[in-house]
Amino acid sequence: MRFLALVLAPALLLAACGERRDESADRAEIHALLTAYGSTLDARDFDGFANLFAKDGRYVAGTGEGVSGADAGAMMQRVFAENALGFKEPNFHVFFNEVVVIDDADHAHATSMSFYMVPGEDNRPTAAMMARYEDRLVRENGKWKFESRTVQSLIPAPPPPPQN
């Protein structure tokens, strides 16, 4: 009887805890989301880019004002069409220093960094920009999405705030 109690007690406790999520699968899905940010932009798939955001998602870059995730694709399409910095193609994102924290079954937050690579004068890959990303993530309809993505330019450095 004692043996049966020792075997059944842990099983009953696990069953009482409810469904356990596979954290490694969540991390893999979140990693795919973080890199899809770059791959959709690099492919100029602006609709795909907008679909990375949750229904009420926000994308904050540049001025810090932010746009809805649904409007982020159209905004990025304009940015790439204007090409204000005159980047030659092909150009692409390289991501690194990814840190993901799973908060609960449907929420996480992450930080990561990227280089934006462009052809240099000698036609070799050259890092033109560097950014840091601060993300709040949410599982929506079974898929991880950006609840918010805030992009901070590191290189070139943002201008200092005005002095009063």
C-alpha cells in the first residue's frame, strides 16, 4: 500500500496542476517570430510583417510615437520605398543577443539586437545600423505575436535630447 501511495501521489499532483506547456517549443516559436521580423522586411513582405503583431499590437520605432501592428506594414513599406539613407541592395538583418523570458502560458517578454547589413563601397557586407529590441509577446489564437515591439537605434546613435 505504501508503495502504491508513493507512485500515485506524484502522478495525482501533476494531474492537478493542469496542462504543462512545452517551454522549449514556446521558445522555438518565439525565436521564429523574432527572426521573422527581419526576414519579412528583407523579403519586402509588408503584409507578412504586419501579421507578426497581435490584434492590438503596437510597433514603436524612430519618433517613439508608435503605430498599430496592422499599420506597421504600410509604414515600413513607405520607409523602404523612401530609402532616405540610400542603402544599396541586397540588404538584410542579422540578429543576436536574444533573451526570452516566459512569463506565463500566454505571455513572454524578450530583448534582442540586430545589425542591418548593406553592401559597402567595396561591395562587402557592411553594418549600416544597429538596434536593440524590447518586446512584449502574447499567444493569440495559438500563435506567438508581438504585443509590442520597441526599436531603439544604437548606431547611428539617436540625437541627444534638446537642452533647455
